[in-house]
Amino acid sequence: MNFISKYLSEIGWIEIKGNDAEIHAILFTSEEPTISAHQPKIVENLTQQLNDYFLNGNWNFDVQLSPQGTDFQLKVWKELQEIPFGKTISYLDLAKKLGDEKTIRAAASANGKNPISILIPCHRVVGKDGSLTGYAGGLHRKKYLLELEKGIRSPRLF
């Protein structure tokens, strides 16, 4: 059964969509999401893991992901999951990892259409010069997530 849930992070509301077994979307939103009556166990597990991420800086997500996209987008999103916690790569590096640096624009577009924020870490892709460019959740959130992962931003104590 499909569901919509929500999570309130330090950087705003997150809408979560999925079914009893899989997460389909984790997206930042400007308003509090309306949730469905059905809230499966996977929501409880993901909420605890998001708490660990935001409050303790832990990167231990083990929920089943099932993003919906084209074959190329799925390939890009799989590659994003290979970027180590606390590290970044450039869009050009991403295109090279996909096998063809000429795909840089397509790779950047697929990165921007990633439906599963944080767990598929599109925020770890930066400009060639290290600049923060493009993030569907907003550059302030991208900066926050990168700082959190690099230990620059301390998790809340209370």
C-alpha cells in the first residue's frame, strides 16, 4: 500500500513517499506535507535513521529504495550512491564515471531530478571548481548537508 509521510529536519520539511517495502521519494518541501493514514514500519525505520543522520551525523541508511526514472537517470543515481560520505565530486567527474565526459549536461540534469534526497546523495556533486551549484532543495540545504557530513556543522546537542 502506498503512503505519504513527513519528517521535520533542521532545514525544513521533508516529504516521504513509498509503499510498505520501498521508498520512492524523499523531497524537501516548503510546506508541511499532508500525510496518509497508512504509515508502514518503513517510515518508523527511516525516521530513526534520519534522526541519526541529522542529530548524530551517522550515515547508516538501510531502507529499500526504488526511485522511478529513465535507464540513464537510474544509472546516474546508482553512481551517486558510490560517492563516499563527507566527500564531493564534480559534475565532470560524475560524467567520466558514467563513461563519457560528453554526458556532463545529461548527468547534471539526472542529478537534479533525483527523487530521493539525502539517501541518494546528489548534494555531493559540485562544480568543477568546488562551487555549490544547483540543488533542487535549495543551495542553503546543500551547504548544510555538506557541512554536516564533513563535521563542520555540529549536530544539535539538545
